[in-house]
Amino acid sequence: MNQHAKVDIRHSTCPHDCPSACALDVEVPEGRSIGRIRGSKQQTYTAGVVCAKVARYAERIHHSERLMYPLRRTGPKGSGQFARISWDEALDEIAARFDAAEREFGAESVWPYYYAGTMGLVMRDGLNRLSHVKKYSRFYATICSTIARIGFTVGTGKIAGVDPREMGVSDLVVIWGTNPVNTQVNVMTHASRARKERGAKIAAVDVYNNETMKQADIKILLRPGTDGAFACAVMHVLFREGLADRDYLARYTDCPDQLEAHLKTRTPAWASAISGVPVEEIEAFARMVGQTKRSFFRLGYGFTRSRNGAAQMHAALCIPAVTGAWQYEGGGAFFNNAGIWRFDESIIEGHDAIDPATRVLDQSKIGRILTGDAEALKGGGPVKAMLIQNTNPMTVAPEQALVRQGFAREDLFVAVHEQFMTETAQMADIVLPATMFMEHDDLYYGGGHQHISVGPKLIDPPGECRSNHEVMQALGRRLNAVHPGFDMTARELIDATLKKSGHGDIDTLEAELWRDLQPDFRTSHYLDGFAHADGKFHFKVDWGRVPVGSGGLMGAWERMPSLPDHWTIIEEADEQHPFRLATSPSRSFLNTSFNETPSSQAREGAPTVMIHPEDAKALSVADGDPVTLGNMRGETTLTARLFDGVRRGVLIAESIHPNKAHIGGRGINMLTGAEAVAPVGGAAFHDNKVWLRKASTLA
Ligand code: SF4
């Protein structure tokens, strides 16, 4: 950088799919480019810390391979052959193809598809407005958080909990089902503060000795899908050894006697056989939790990726209700703050235009949907046209064999609005270049904390990049989609949304930089009662009466245990598939974002799978050998990494590498399933039975 360049420090919010939603101080040299990014020291959750991949954001936003112009496919699908066209040509063609599909096959043959490549409300959710106004097939978002959210809600009555900054005044921070060193670094800031200033302990409960567990004082290594068994045994010990807070239980919970009786048979020996955690470790953990009033349970998204995940989240959440930790500063539980923002997104999403009769298609089942599965299509006709924003289903969606088959259909028209030529964009008929967050205005909330903020446009976009909202406006005009949201600028949408939500206006929030919406202590700790009608924490759940989204009840919800338990619905290993595979998040990629930046690529290297050395030995696999994993859905080939931080029979593949980075070109989601997870749908990315064999490098 020119030493004499004028460098402004501007404020923004990280838009990536990460609960931290960090408050950013951004260097903007000469008002034209982005320099170094730092975490804001003033915002008390970010507390001056951001992850390395965003600190280096200049290499992503100024990347030489960014899409700059609209493109039209000129070769076979997936060939990568495109020619530059004008925006008008691109938008006219998309509109014409959508209208043609609607005329011939009905409006539901068009399926706009998006997800959380940005978490800004305007740029993420605006596509729903087009779907609602045009009566296109609606989108049911299941790929990430549904299962963990419902598991938390059934206990507390609301997705909200203790102020996550209270981790800093806790005496025991239990980090369970999340690897924040990789995925939300700020959790470690607050947990580490407690350790440094108070001598607090950090406990990690997970399926491998990941980067967070390596920093923890107490390490609980589970087999995937057995958290519920572990939680039950912990509660068994709490009751057995007089560590349950009976006064709290009587006042704040629904059926403590029934729970205690139910847990009599859920002994540490029973849980040890299921989870692989030694009896003495279960008992020691239970005693530590029972004897530490300020125990903070930071529960994560890992729960959502298992077929029994909702029941497991609920089981883990029951522990601080048994100990009464919710009563104390630094005690209780937190998962997400969706219950406190109160955003009214009706203008952004066009809620007034929703026709409940329009079919709702499950995001996770895109492979089945595009290959004509009647059940996934809800008995309706085929999908013939799509516009995709903020997501890369050709790499991230489960059942990749079907996804690939679907996107290869000659009769399917696909437009992709993206920042880079992703594997999904390569399958498109039309590719549109998209802005990044510092090139447009948007509105953000912190899933892992309590702040809302405006992220303003800081610099002009390169080439001909346009924002998601600009594309919505241009398509809305061409498709005769009539709704006030299409006539408003992004800033006007933000302003209207804030006003409708009771959060003032855009200018005020922008001037404040962020606003802290944490409810008061009594509310956050549910000291005046939990959010159920009876004011109690619920140990007992009627899964048939949980709050459902537009998809309704799904999966084997009738078989879910009403009290905390180990629900055996997981994809257990068997003779043909002796391993259980979890596909865990890496540190330098965020789903498939950042897999285009050189520093993240260098750090992540080639796709690997972690295997216990004894398992490797039994299969004559050495460290660095290529190995093929397979099951009834497909196969993928990666490099073996011998690692004793997993239980025998467990495999961990970190990162979603591009398919093309794998030997043979088939990525990890060839192995993951899309059947609906009970009770509200989801994708069980950490719950796969597989076989493993040594591969040839030519696989
Ligand atoms: S930790 Fe998460 S929110 Fe913070 S900068 Fe990194 S990706 Fe963004």
C-alpha cells in the first residue's frame, strides 16, 4: 500500500454464516479498496477479535477470479464454457425462461433457491419476496439450524438464553457440539477470560479432539450421536449424589420426579457402552457440573447434524435445569438469540403475498427434487427453472450423486448469482456477478450474541457486479412482480424493517454502529419463569405439538422419546459399514466460502479424513494413503490422516472442499443423506455409516 495513501477506518459487520457476526473496523484506503480488517474493540462481544480468514478479507474482495460480468453458457452443462453478455440480455433471458416455465408447467415449476452465503436480511431473504409474489415454489430452509433450534425451544420455550458475555464470569464453561476455535472464535475470547481472571475451567464435549478440545481442561470424547446418552448419565449422577437442586427443580421445572425415576436406569455404565466415554469421566464431569454453580452451557450447531439431534440438544439443555445453574450469573445455557431480535421481515420477504397453497420444497432434498422424486416434489410437477443466490448446492447439499444428476438435466434452466465461479455456477445457463458485503448496504443480527447493526456500503463493486437486491428489482420489473419491496432501495428496506420491528430507523442505528438487545438478567436467566405457558422448563416433550415451520412435522417424530434419552435412530455402523463419519467444519473455509482464497487453500491443504491409528492398522492404511469411503449413496476419496483424537470406528472429514479437490472429483457430500430429520426437517451431515478401503491414486 502507498505509505501516503489516506486510510479511513470504517465500520461494518461480518456477513458470513457464523454466529459471531463480528463488528469490524475496516481500513478503506482512498475510499476505493479494502485493507486490513480488525475486530472492533468497542463492541463488547467481538471485543477486538476476528478470525484470520476475515482479517485477510482483502484477498477475497480483491481476488482476481471474482466474477465481473454476466455470462451465458456456450458449451455443454458443466463444461465451464461461457461468453460475456450484457445485464439486459441476462435478465431478459432469465425472465423469459421463468415465464415460459410458468406458462407450460405452472408457477410452481420455478424454484428460487438461496441460503446463508450472506446473513444480511435484505440480500439473503429478498429472493423469498419474488417467490411469494409470483407463487413460485417456496423454499423450506433445513440445511443448518432447524434441529438444534427446536431441541432448545422445547426446553426453555424460546430460542434465547444467558448473555454469552457471561461466559467471562463463569467458573465452568461447557462448550458442547461446537468447535468455536474454527467456527466462532469469540466464544473462546470470553471463555478464556473466565479462565484467566477467575481460574474457570473449560470443558469440551465433542466427537473428536478438535482445536477447541485441545485448549480445554476437561475433554469428553463421544461417539457421534450419543450426546443424549452422556447427558442422561450425567443427570443420573446429579440425582444419585445429591447434586440436583431440588428447590429449583420444584419451582422452575415441569416433572422432576418423573425425570429422576426415568434416569434410574440411565447409569454411567449404560452411557459408557453407548458413547465410549469411560464411567469415571462421566462421573467426574457430573460432579464438576453439580458442584459449580456458575456452569455455562454453550451449546452449538453440531446437534443439528444428527438424526437424533433435537432430542440430544434437549437432553444436554436439561443439565443446567437439574443443577439450577440458570439462577447464577455466569450459569445457565445459550445456543442462539433468534428469540430476541423481533425482526419483522414482511416487506423484505413479501409475507402479505404468501399463498399457503403454494408448495414448499425442502432445501436439503434438492437432489431428489431435481431428479423427480414424487415425495420430495410434494406430488407436484417437476422443477424447470431456478435462480440461485448465496449458496453452492453442487458442493454443500447432501446426496451429491442426485444433485449432480439433477443439475445436469438439459431441460432445467439455472441462473446463478455469485461472487466466484463455484461448482454450482459452472452448471448454470446464466451466471450473474454478485457484490460482496462491503459493496452494498444490509442489516445484520448476531446469532451468537445480542447486537443488531447496519453494514453500509463502503466501496464501489468491481466490474459490473450487482447486489442481490438490485437483481430482485430488475427481475421483479421484467416478471411483473408487484410489491412495494421491489420499488425500494436496500436502505429503504432496512429502514422500513427497523421501523416495523420497533428498532428505530437506519440513520440512528448506523450512527450507533450497533445496538445491544440483550434482555435484562432476570429475563435472560428465566428467573420469572421459562417461556412456556406454564412458566416451567420442560423435561417432558410432546414432539407432535412443537412449533413447526412451513414444512410441518417431518421424519419419525412419533418415535421421539418424550423424556431425555439416547434415541437410537442414528445411522449405526454395521458389518458392511463399520465406521461412523462426521463432516465437521474447518478453520479456514466457511462452508464453501473462502475455498477460493490462496491463504485458506494453503492452510486447509487437500481433503483428508481422520482415522484412529488402530483402525488404520487393521486396514493396513498408513498416514498419507489415499482412502475411499463409501456407503449406499456414493463414494469419495481423500487422504488418510492418522489421529488418536477420535474413538475407534469414528472418522472425521473437516471442511467442504470442492469436489474437484478430491481424488476422483467426488466430494464428501456424496456420502451424506437428505431424509428429513425429525421433528421439523434437517440434514444429518454428521451421521453417516461408511466403509473405508485403501484407494489407488487413480480412483
Ligand atoms: S469469526 Fe465469524 S463473524 Fe467473526 S469475522 Fe470470522 S467469520 Fe466473520
